[in-house]
Amino acid sequence: MSAGLRRITQDSFGSLLPRAVSSVFWELEPDSAARVRQRGEERFEKEAWLSSVLLDSPGCGFYMWEERPLATLFYCAPAQAPGAAQLPTAPVSADAMLITSLHVAPGWEGMGMEAVLIDAAIMDMVTEDTAPAVEAFGLRAEEAADPLLSQVEEMGIIGAEALEAAGFHVVSDHPVFPRLRLELPPERELLVAWEAQPLRAHA
């Protein structure tokens, strides 16, 4: 796979997966998100959220690109993801950053981009020293007994197994939506260590 890893910036908004830029599950409270969907203003609100986050933080995510967008990952401080309160294992720990979503283009799932994007986010947090830990809500796909499952595609929630493979451990368990945590810096070597210089070039 020769897809390139790039940092999300204000200028790259148009290069992200349509599914990722039209999702406002995490970025807004439920009532506000519902009104935005009714008006068809999801992209506008997501771009406004991106601008706001980048004013306070050096980064908020990464994406994979090979002539078209293939995958997009967002992360932020918990206060910038009010929609997370809907998850049964919320709230996120006050000392942690939050990986909110990871969307992958149809047909590209399970090809390794998920691991690269997760590691890119981890590396960024370690480099910028933004927090002592990072958390994420995971999905246990074999379970199917939660009303939020109807929104899984919009949420872009990461499989619990993928998070555990990246070194995360469960801190608040749930049959469908566990919350997982990784202390920073991680003990293992990150997959994207060799990409550090190209990433800085895209910053």
C-alpha cells in the first residue's frame, strides 16, 4: 500500500473522507447535532469545529491519501467532544486526550491504515506533550444491544480489538462500548516512527 499519511489542517478539509466531514456526532451535543442534520449543515459545522480546535491545538488528526481520501482520524481534548457524553462509559478522564473517530473508505478496511493513523495520533500527542494519556471508546462488534449502534457509521468508532492491539487497555468496561486508555509515551515502538519527518513537512 502506497497511501500517504498527512496531517489534517484547515486547508485539507476538502481532502478528507466525505463521511468524516459530514459527521457531527462527537462535535456537538445531541440536540444541536439533530438540528444541524435537519438543516443539512453538517459540513459547515464540522469545518467550524475544526477551525476552533486548531486555534487551541497544534493538531487534531491525520488522513490517508492516494489520489483520493482513504481514511480519516480525528482527536481532540474531551471538552471539544461534547457528543461523547452519549456513550455509556463516558466521561473521558480529565487528564486524557480523546481519539473520537476513524473513518475508512469502503473496501479499504483492515488494510493497516487504522493502525498507522492511531499511531500517528499517538506520536503527535507525545511530541507535543499534550496530555499524559489518550483514551478512546471502542466497539465490540459481536454485541448488538445498544440504541447507539444505529449511529455507528456516523460515529466512526474504532473496534476495541484494534485499540487493544495499539496498546490501549479497558478502563471502563461495557458489552458494546468500552472506554480504553493508553498512557503516554507508550512502551512499544510506534509504526509511524519512520514517518516523523514527512509528517512535520505536512504540518
